[in-house]
Amino acid sequence: MKARGFTLLELLIALSVFSILSVMAYGGLRMVLDAKARTEAQANRLVELQTAFTFMERDFELAVGRSVRDSFGERQPAMSGGGIGVAVVELTRSGYRNPTGATRSTMQRVGYKLADGTISRLTWAMLDQPNLSEAFERPLLKGVKKLELRYLDKTNSWQPDWPPSRGTSDASLLPKAVELTVELEGMGSVKRVFRVPPGEADVQKKGPPPKT
């Protein structure tokens, strides 16, 4: 029997079928890879958001009613937000670790600002800031379209600024809670409420805890 090969038409048909199957396989693979990339990007975004909220929660829950002096020597409230300045909110917090035993306070001045779509955490080396004192800036969350904060006062009313524009001159006064609303690109609006401990002035007014 004579060996019989493929005709040109059969080769063209085979190549056409192979090309179609290759395109379909590549399209399916690309869809899987794109879905994986989107999932990883979303996961990284959620990690970034949770990290920022963790920093904020820790700072607000360790807030103390210690006022500070700015670079001009003017007294600033223990917590201030909503006014004119670089930071959206500034506060004094405790728990500033000192593993080397340096001669410094265990309290720290921190703040948060929004610039160019990025929320950054600010920290100062000293509570009372001398002239030309610059803050260390750590970016936390990118792709931020809007950031709003509200402050819960002792009457359980939400205030847009802190300290309230009227009703108190106590620089150590702290709110009962801080509500943060952040609008993110591709995620919409996210809201969190952070508890704030009583300020020093409130603790002194209530007196020491009862003996057990």
C-alpha cells in the first residue's frame, strides 16, 4: 500500500481549528489572570485600609488630655480637628514606647492629614514643638477622594470641629468618640467610629475610683 499524506486543504483546516482553540484557551487564561490580579489588588487595598484604621484606633484610644505649645508658643488643645492647618486632626496620646530608656515623655503628639489623595500619619519628636519642628510623615492610605471627621461631645451631640467652637475653653477636653468617614476610589464610602477615653479633666471631676 502506498503511504498517503495530508492534503493542503486538510492542513489548513487543522491549523484553523488549532488557532481557534488557542485563542479560546488564551482568552480563558487571560480572564483567570485578570480576575486574580483584581482579587489581589482588592485584598491589598483592604489590608491598607485596615492598617490605617488600626493606627487611628490605637491613637484615639490612647488619647490623653495634655495640651501642647506650638512653634509660636501658643497653647493648643489636647485634641484639635476641623480647624485651619496641615493636619486634619491632632492629638496627644500615651503609650509612646521608650525601649532605650531615653529621657523623654511617654506621651507623643500625632496627627493625620489628607494631601494629594493620600492619608498620612504625622508624629512629632516632642510634645511642645520648638521653632522649625517638623513632623515625621508616614503615608497610610492612597486613593482617598474625601475625608470627614465628627466628634461626639459630652451631651452626645456630634460636632464638626474640636474643641467645640463654643461652650468650653478647657484645652484638655476630649470627645467621647470620633467618627471618620472616608471615600475611596473604587470602594465608595467607609465609616468607622473610634472610642476615646475620658480626658484628664473629666477624670479629676469624677474623682478616684471606689475602693474595693
